[in-house]
Amino acid sequence: MKKSIVYIICYALPVPVILISLFIGSTGQADVGTALALAYKSVFAPALSAAEAESWMMIQNIIYNVRLPRVLMTFLVGAALSVSGSVLQGIFRNPLVDSYVLGISSGAAFGAALAMTFVLIPVSLAAFAGGILAVGMSYLVARSGSGIVSIVLSGMVISGMFAAGLAIVQYLSNPYKLQAIVQWTMGNLHAASWQELQRVYGPVIAGLVVVYIYRWRLNILSLGDDAAKATGVNPGLDKWILIGCATLLTAITVAAVGMISFYGLFLPHMVRMMLGADNRKAIPASIFLGGTFLLVIDNFSRSLFAFEIPVGIFTMLLGGPFFIYLMRKNKLNWN
């Protein structure tokens, strides 16, 4: 694929996708044709009729208070999960690693569900603590093994343990909280609002900025600890800074919209297939392409049927076949 086309896909596509997403939804009252017609009349016509004025106010309310915060939230979540997966795959030098495999998502989900059920501490803080605990346990267990395979295996074990803990929390919850937790674990963006966006955008942008600054060091860490030390880089400190950012990005998104599985696994592969393994190019591309692609998935999830399908179901349906394709084509190895 030509580089010009790749750069257009990565950096120019987000703007039209965001604009189009504002006019996609289950309701037909804010479609693009009606919105543009009433916008033109409101500017150039002498006056709108009472019915047109009411319809125009409703369209503005739907777009600004319902769809715009959801679109921005979806873009941030997609960028956060994509970058988190890229960071973890680079640090552990394993294309099979993501926040779900390492147990970060399950740990964050357990912490958030615990906070939702028993109201001990804020949900975001509980999710971050659960994610940090999970990745720390995965790393400590993997140290006793040999090779990167032990990292994946330990992550799967830790993920299973936290998934069992999540099941216990669900069992102890009352029916109302149980329903909310079950819907939340499937990954759902329907509850996005300006208030929720205000709680999310600060930590997510901070994490993305730190990863962007450290993107060249991620290339060095991908070569191994000995090569990193030879270049004067402290691999231990840099790893924990980047792992902390990946955990923060995952935990904040899990606390806000629930578990969106596989997205941080297959999206970094898509970026590397187009731009290569150089993280100086892959990280910024993951930010823009990750946010854009999740927007496209969310548009399908809320417009294909009269009812909305959780976006986490779509990412699992897409991620599974895509990962099988990568294995069949032998494109999982980094050369």
C-alpha cells in the first residue's frame, strides 16, 4: 500500500468519520438531510415555522448532548486501547500480548465492579488499582518462567483469577446492580455524557502524551534489556513508566465504558501491517486509527438494528477472525 494512502487513512480519515458519526443513530430525527436543511433555513430563511424551530432545537440537543460526547468518548477509548496494546506488545516483545491477555482488563473490571457494588472508593481509582495489581501479579509470576510464553500464560491465569473474582462480585450483587455490571462487562458506550467525558479525557490524554514522548524508547526496549542498557537507557524505569501508562489507559476506559475485548490486540497489528514496527510512526498512527476504527464499529453497533448491540460484542466478533487470518498468513512475527 502506498504511503500516501496509509497516511490519509491514519490522519485524514478521523475528521470525516467524526462528522458522519454525529448523524448516525437509532433515531431518524437527526439525520444529515434534515439537519442540513434546517441549518440552512435557520441562517438564510427569514424565520423558521414553529414546527421547524422545535425540530431544529431537538436536532441540536441530540447532536450536542447525546451524540457528540459519545463520539468523543468512543474516539478516546479506541485510541487508549490501541496505544495500550502497542505499548505492551513492544515491551514484552510478544504480538500476543494486550491488556486483556495480561489480565489488566480483568483486574480493572474486578476493581470497578467491586466499587460499583460496595461503594468503597471511586470506580476509576478502583479500576486502576485492580489493573496495576493484575499486571504486577502477571509480571511476578512470569519471572519464574522462561521466555515470553510464560508472560502470556501467567497473564491468562491472572486474568482467569480476576474473572472469577468478578463472578463472585456479580453473585453477591443485588439484581439491579447485577444487571448494570453485566451490561458494563460487555462494553457499552450508550451512557457516554459530558460529565463522564470530563472524568476520562484528562487521564487518557496524559497517558497518550507520555507514551508519545517515550515512543522512541519503546523501539529500544523492543530489542531487549541488554541492547537498551548498551544505549544508555534504564530499561527497568522506562518499562514501568510505559506499563503504568498502559494500565492507566486501560483502567480508565474500562471504568468508563466497560470491557472491550480484543481491540488492543488486533488494532496494533493493523497499524504495523501498514506502517511497520517503528513505534515512532506506529504510536501516533495507533492514536488516530484506533479512535477512528472504534467509531466505525460503534456506528454499526447502534444503527444496524432497532436496538443497540454492545460494542464489546462487535470487537470480539471482528478480533477473532482477524487474529485467525494473521496466524494463517504468518504475519504475527516481527521481522
